[in-house]
Amino acid sequence: MKRLVVLALVFAAALGSVRGDELRLRVEAPPGSRPHSVTITEFGAVGDGKTLNTVPFQNAVFYARSFADKGGAQLYVPKGRWLTGSFNLTSHLTLYLEKGAVIIGTKDSSQWPIVEPLPSYGQGLDLPGPRHQSLINGYNLTDVVITGNNGVIDGQGSVWWDWVRSHELNHSRPHLVEFLYSEEIVVSNLTFLNSPAWSIHPVYCSNVKVHNVTIHTAPDAPLTDGIVPDSCSNVCIEDSTISVSHEAIALKSGWDKYGISFGRPTSDIHISRVDLQSSSGAALAFGSEMSGGISDIHANQLNIHDSYKGISFKTSLGRGGYIEEVVISDVQMHDVRVGIEFTGNCSTHPDHFDPSELPKIERITLKNMIASNLSIAGILSGIENDPFTAICLTNLNFSMADSSPSSSWSCSNVSGYSEAVFPEPCSELHNSSSSSSICFSLSSYSALAVA
Ligand SMILES: *[C@@H]1O[C@H](CO)[C@@H](O)[C@H](O)[C@H]1NC(C)=O
Ligand SMILES: *[C@@H]1O[C@H](CO)[C@@H](O)[C@H](O)[C@H]1NC(C)=O
Ligand SMILES: *[C@@H]1O[C@H](CO)[C@@H](O)[C@H](O)[C@H]1NC(C)=O
Ligand SMILES: *[C@@H]1O[C@H](CO)[C@@H](O)[C@H](O)[C@H]1NC(C)=O
Ligand SMILES: *[C@@H]1O[C@H](CO)[C@@H](O)[C@H](O)[C@H]1NC(C)=O
Ligand SMILES: *[C@@H]1O[C@H](CO)[C@@H](O)[C@H](O)[C@H]1NC(C)=O
Ligand SMILES: *[C@@H]1O[C@H](CO)[C@@H](O)[C@H](O)[C@H]1NC(C)=O
Ligand SMILES: *[C@@H]1O[C@H](CO)[C@@H](O)[C@H](O)[C@H]1NC(C)=O
Ligand SMILES: *[C@@H]1O[C@H](CO)[C@@H](O)[C@H](O)[C@H]1NC(C)=O
Ligand SMILES: *[C@@H]1O[C@H](CO)[C@@H](O)[C@H](O)[C@H]1NC(C)=O
């Protein structure tokens, strides 16, 4: 049955190759690509780095839509520098960037339209009210691939970073790539540079795969994040290198009352074989916007270096929500200031907040970690009368920078269990009435690994 479908696709592809250039593209295109292909130049685009191509991109996607029920289409972007404003994608589309192709976001802010704030945030991230639409957008889509032979998507974010610093922004910054309410999304084999804010932001999505991408922004760019799964389920991030100013990977699910009432959690997230660097934030962060809940997260084989913080769990009074059932294993850290952080005092709020909305952080396991040249092993501070519980640390060997104080852990309002942790952790993690049984799902995950 499956083979019949594949055969039909191949047949359709062969029928479709009437023009020589299409045939050439198809030979270069990766397996599994679409039966139809259009090239951005067919819509009048000019890849000279100066001509604005917003309309060609919009028209090309509009045309590609006519193939949605015929196996979809590939939008091919050849070598060149393709300046554009914001544009939308469509379902059953592959956006393919050839080697040497660079999609460049224009510095003209009027080419980034103003759209409603996300319902789970209630306002933009930089400013109250609406926000700029991202460079490449998916809204309500299914089956979209953004890939290539290491093409580049460059947001020219420095102009936005300057506007943040000089308080000239009128609306919150855009991201590079954003999908809302979408499913079956693949982003791979590309480089993302200089996002105005976040680089890849799937929100209210499911079945998202990010594979083999490189993401970079300047180390002093204000609050630029790499990949931010936000109120999403079933997201897989693998084999990628991310170096940004703020969080390299951040898992989120909405902000205070907006996130609580929207009620869409982030769950079932797998992160593996990633190289992460964050100059002023954390390499891997949870929250601080987590009001819809975050659970069932498995991260392993992380290489974290030259970062302010390694792994950080952040929340605040008024957030509500939860972060639970997290297993992080096989981590290397080098030249990191704070290895592990838990904080209940990340207190920025979109509005007046209800302090009785207590967040819950529990059942977090961190195991098999090696670190060198850390300044502080861990700062774990929960919320008074709302402690973070069942935090389990096993097999951690942290070697501290020579200048570090001898008390390399500090803990308050947390409880949990530790085993084979060096340096010796604080007494809060020596709870004698608990045992390794609190270590979340170690057995179920190792069973999965064997299966
Ligand atoms: C892009 O999608 C957004 C959200 O659906 C919509 O408001 C906007 O009009 C679309 N832009 C274009 C050019 O189609
Ligand atoms: C989004 O998709 C749903 C069905 O999946 C549809 O009912 C709704 O009208 C769509 N919204 C927009 C703005 O396209
Ligand atoms: C990663 O992407 C590059 C192009 O960007 C490609 O050459 C390479 O083969 C890809 N590697 C994997 C493992 O997919
Ligand atoms: C903000 O608005 C002012 C007045 O309309 C305009 O001159 C300026 O270019 C805008 N700034 C940005 C960054 O869009
Ligand atoms: C990414 O590149 C690898 C290696 O060339 C290839 O196997 C894979 O199919 C590509 N991914 C996509 C989505 O095209
Ligand atoms: C340790 O890290 C600090 C910065 O955190 C760096 O300046 C120093 O060179 C590192 N030392 C070694 C031995 O790597
Ligand atoms: C929370 O952070 C604020 C500002 O950073 C600080 O003034 C306050 O003392 C902190 N509260 C606790 C309980 O740590
Ligand atoms: C921790 O690692 C250092 C070197 O990286 C090694 O010398 C030491 O034996 C290790 N300690 C434990 C308890 O495994
Ligand atoms: C909780 O944290 C606060 C502020 O650090 C501290 O004063 C208090 O003693 C802590 N409570 C417990 C039970 O550890
Ligand atoms: C010790 O662990 C048990 C079981 O997880 C928990 O009920 C108790 O509150 C913990 N005690 C302290 C002092 O944290």
C-alpha cells in the first residue's frame, strides 16, 4: 500500500518535469520532496540583496497553494541574497534554500506587519499591545518543511536590537520563523542568523521536528532566544548548534492569567545531541512563562559551554502552571557560571497578578553530568510555602573554577534526593525520608531506551 503511494508520487514527479530547470532541481532536491516545484525568480524576485521581494514571496506561496491537494509544492530559492519583508507559508509546502541562498529580513519595520498578541501572553514580549509579525509565518498549517542545502535565513536583527536599546520600538519585536496552530512541521539543514528576537518559535503546534540547524545571534543582542517550543506537544530537536545571547532552547507555555486561561501545555518534548551556548541566559531553560504547564520532557547529550547558566527552571508567584516529569541526562558543561538554577523569583508580569496562583515544580531528574570550570554548581531557590519537590540529582561530577567559594550549592525551599554528586550538594537534597524512588521515570525512560 505504502509502496503504491510512493510509486504514484514518483510517477507524478516524472510527469511534472516538463522543463529542464525543473528536472535539474528535482535531481538536486532531497528525497521525499514535492511533485511540483516553483522557483522564486518565476515570481519576479531579484537576488541582489537590494530589491525588496516581499510580493514575489507572497505570490509564490499563493501559487504553491494550488498544489495543496496534489501532493504539495516546493518553493525553490536559488543562490542569491533575497531581501524580503514578512510572508506567510501554506500547507503541504517545502521551502528549499539552495547552497548560497540567503533570505534576508528587511530593516524597514513597516514590512513587518502588526498582529495581535498571542492569546496565551496577552501582550507582546517587549511592550504591551500587539507585536510585529515574524519574517516567515505559518498559521493553521499542516505538512510544511523548511530546509535546504545549508541556505541561510538572516533577520538583520541588529537594527531591532538598537531600537530596543534606544527605546524606539513601537511594538514588540518579530521572530525569524513562527508557526501558530500548525502540525507536521520540519525545519532542517539551514542556518538562522541575527533574529530580531527568537529564531524558531512553534506555538500551539504539534509534531514539530527541528533537525541539523545552526542558530546564531550576537552575544550582546538583547534577549534573543534560539528555539522556543511554546504550548506545543511532540517536538523533537536534534543535532543542532545554537549560540545566542539569551536562552538557546527555552520551553514555555504562556504568561500568568493569559496562559492559565488559555491552558495549553508544552509536553512530550525530546532534545538530543545539541551544542548550546548562551552569553547572558541559560543554555536550556524552562519558563519563566509556564502558566499552561510543562511536562514529559526528555533531553540528553547536551554540550553546554561558555554560558552564563547551564540548565535553568524559572517561575514566579502568580504564574500558576507546573513544570514536572523532566529527565535530563548525559550533559557536558565547560566554562559555565551557574551549572543548575531553580528560581521562583522571576518576577516580570504582563499585568496585575494573583499571588495565590502558585506554580508547581516537581519530579525533575538531572543525571550523568560532567562539568569543568564552573563558578557555582547550583542555586536552587523555591518559593516560600510552595517548595519545589522531588528534585533528583544523580551521578554529577562538577569541577569548579579555582576561584570558586567552597559552598558551591545553595538551596532554599526545595527538597529532593541526590546520589554520587560532587561537590557534595546541600542538605535539602539529602532528604532521608525520600529515596531514589522519587527520581522521575528513570526506569520507564531506560525501558524506552532499550526498546
Ligand atoms: C498572513 O497571515 C496572517 C495571519 O493569518 C494574516 O493576518 C495576514 O493577512 C497574512 N498575510 C498575507 C500577506 O497573506
Ligand atoms: C483554522 O483551521 C480551522 C480548522 O482546522 C478552521 O476552522 C479555521 O477557520 C481556520 N482559521 C483560519 C484563520 O484560517
Ligand atoms: C546537515 O545539513 C547540511 C546542509 O546544511 C548537510 O550538508 C548535512 O549533510 C546535514 N547533515 C545531516 C546529518 O543531516
Ligand atoms: C515608531 O513610530 C514612529 C512614529 O510613527 C516612526 O517614526 C518610527 O519609525 C517607528 N519606529 C519603528 C522602530 O518602527
Ligand atoms: C537534510 O540533509 C540530510 C543529509 O543530506 C538529508 O538526508 C535529509 O533528507 C535532509 N532533510 C530534509 C528535510 O530535506
Ligand atoms: C574558566 O572560565 C572563565 C570564565 O568563566 C574563563 O575566563 C577561564 O579562562 C576558564 N578557565 C579555564 C581553565 O578554562
Ligand atoms: C526576588 O528578586 C528581587 C529583585 O531581583 C529581589 O529584590 C528580592 O529580594 C528577591 N526575593 C527573594 C525571595 O529572593
Ligand atoms: C570527576 O572528574 C574528575 C576529572 O574530570 C576525575 O578526576 C574525578 O575522579 C571524578 N570524580 C568522581 C567522583 O567521579
Ligand atoms: C524559604 O526561603 C526564604 C527566603 O530565602 C527563607 O527565608 C525561608 O527560610 C525558606 N523556607 C524554608 C522552609 O526553607
Ligand atoms: C522529604 O521527602 C518526602 C517524600 O518525598 C516529603 O514528603 C517531605 O516533605 C520531604 N521533607 C523535607 C524536609 O523536604
